[in-house]
Amino acid sequence: MKETILLLALTFFMIAIALLLYRVIVGPSMPDRAIALDTIGVNLISAIAIVSIVLSTKAFLEAILILGILAFIGTIAFSKYIERGTIVDRKGDS
Amino acid sequence: MTAKEILEWVAVLLVLFGSIISVISAFGLIKLPDVYTRSHAATKSSTLAVLACLLGAFIYFWSHDGYVSIRLILGIIFVFITAPVAGHLICRAAYRSRVQLADGSGDDALKPLLFDGDIAEPTTVVLSDEETDAEEK
């Protein structure tokens, strides 16, 4: 019973990721795509948590931290690129 | 039912609650009209979904294995801190790259301060159907 509920929750997260993928592909502007990608990363974190419960292993818990950090840095880089047109500023070069 | 079983059920129901909130947040991202309202759906409810899900995983490992996972606590704190920051930065970048507000929005008090006398066309907005038709003609 518990495992069925957990798999149902995993299915819900996958449905959410599929809906967000529609926004990534169609999204009328670049910030739309960046927001949807950030939300996909955040949903993947919870999917990994559910998988590690179902498999009853603790080996995936590092992946949660890494994925959270990568999603955050990716969103920061996207927003800076959208706003200024560059990611890494060099002195005297701008 | 022992206390251990009750704690496991609480964890599983927290995970289910988080997944339902996540689907609602994804529907918000599909249905809302422009970037600013979409970021509202994406940052708030999606953060709540992830917090509920990770808290459920934490309680499950705690009751089932007696294992207090520092990594899950760190993940919860990290997501809780960074999701609003990311939403704010994306909204700021969207406004400064002149993504237009949806029709029916109220006053735009920031526009005369940022783009005063600057009536350049928005750069990242996709042309609407009428404009593309006019270009083709």
C-alpha cells in the first residue's frame, strides 16, 4: 500500500515534468524557458527522494544536493545572460 | 499500529501531498498569461511541493532506519533559500529585457523609471500573429 502511494506520487511528479516540458518548448520568451527549467530541476530533486525511499537506499541523497546546487547556478547564469548578454564579465572588455 | 508505522504513514502522505501540489504548480505554469504570473506559480507552490516531499523522505528514513540524514536537511534548507532568489532574478531579467506584461495588467510603475523616453521595441517577445502576417505581406 505504501509503495503504491509512493509510485503514484512519482507518477504525479512525472506528469508535472511533462507539463513543464511543454512550457520549455513552446514558451514565448526566454525567461519562460528558464523558469520552467528551474522548476524541472526542483521536481527532479523530489523524484530522486521518492526513488530512494522506494529502493530503501541512502546512496541517492548526495544527488539531491548536487542537483539543487546545479539548478540554482544554472538559473543564475540564464538570468544574467538574458539581462546582460554575457555570462562572464571581463575587466576593460565591456 | 505502532508509532513507527504511524510515522511512516505520515511520511508517505507528505510525499503524496507534495506531488499533488507539484501538479497544480505545473498547471499554473501552463495556464497563466505572462512570465511574471508564471514565476509566481513556479517559485511558491513548487517550493512547497519540494519541501513537503523532502520532509517526507526525511521522516521516512528517520522512522524506518533510525537514520537522521544531514544531507536531506541541507537539501531542504538550500531549496528553501535559493528558490525565491532564482525567481526574483529571472523576473528582473525578464523585465529588463522588455518582456511585456499580459493584457489587463494594472499600472506599471517601474516603466517610466527604467525606460523613460525610451520607446524601443521589446527584444525577446515573439511577434504576434498579426505582425507576422503584416511582415509577410
